[in-house]
Amino acid sequence: MKKNASDSQPLPAAERPDRREAEDAIRTILRWTGENPERDGLIETPSRVVRAFEEYFRGYAEDPEAILQKTFEEIEGYDEMIALRGIRFESHCEHHMAPIIGHAWVGYIPNGRVVGISKLARIVDVYAKRLQIQEKMTAQIANAIQTVLEPQGVGVVIKAEHHCMTTRGIHKPGTDLVTSRMLGVFRDDPKTRQEFLSMVD
């Protein structure tokens, strides 16, 4: 079945090429650059690249909502903001497959239950380890937390450098892109939004 162009769900495993096909694709790219994939220095490069890609894009094999399922309700009525700041991530842009290196700030106000803080970092990583545009990644993180935890609100801010414009194309190193997604009280209450934004470096 043909996928809708806007469908961001991972491709089912049964529809994915196998490892040998992936390595053959890398050999093709090497030949296209003018290299000889059979020379000593490149003979193992296709398998190395495929292993690296497995690491870069491991987020396709993880379910972000499942990560957030284990929560804690013994919080003594805690209903103030929880924020995890400066979560470093590495991603790749879906337009050039060039690196995106940045940090995420994730905050929420619980509604009777909280999640372990490491899970917030894992949610960032799950979406980062997919081909991305930063705007979509920001929304995905916030939406997943809102859907599973049903808090009073969620705020996500991401700052990142995109190598598709710093090491190629327009060549503007030192620039970063800032995106945000505010849901619930983070969107509706200016004081809550400002409190969260004041925590962002």
C-alpha cells in the first residue's frame, strides 16, 4: 500500500530492505562519487555505514508512547512545573540527511502522576533518532507527553545547529534554529509560559 506523503509512522519491518541491499546501496553511492568500493580502505565501509545508520536511526524501532507508560502517582499532590533542561541530542535532517546537533528543554505540570525524568530524555532521543525537521520533532515530543501523561500542560523548546546550512549550502556556521511547542496551561497562561521560558538558557 502506498504511503501518504505526510505519514511519519515508521515503515513496517516487512517492507524494509535487508542488510545486503542497504550495503549494496552504499557501494553504489561510493561508485557515484568516483570511488572504488573494492579498494582496501573502502572494502568494509558499506557494512560500517549500515551499522552507523542503525545507531543514527534507531528511533524507528522504538515506541515513544510505550516509554511514557510507567508513571508514579505517589507525589503528595505535587502540581508545580517539572522541567528537564538542556537534553543534548543528535539527529539528521530529512532533506539532506545532514546532522542536526542541539539541546531540548522539556517541561510539564503533572495532573496526579509523573514520569521518571530519564523517560523525558528518552522521548527526545526516540524522535531525534529519525529523519527529522526540527519543527516536527518539537511537536512530536510535546504531543506524545500530552497524549500519554495527560498533564495540565506541556512545553518543549529546541535549539539546534543544522549542518545542512552550516557545512553546506549557505555555509552559516554558528547559527541555530529555535522552535517551541506549548500545550495546555503553557499555551493558555502567560505566566506559566514565561516561567518555563525563563529556564531556557
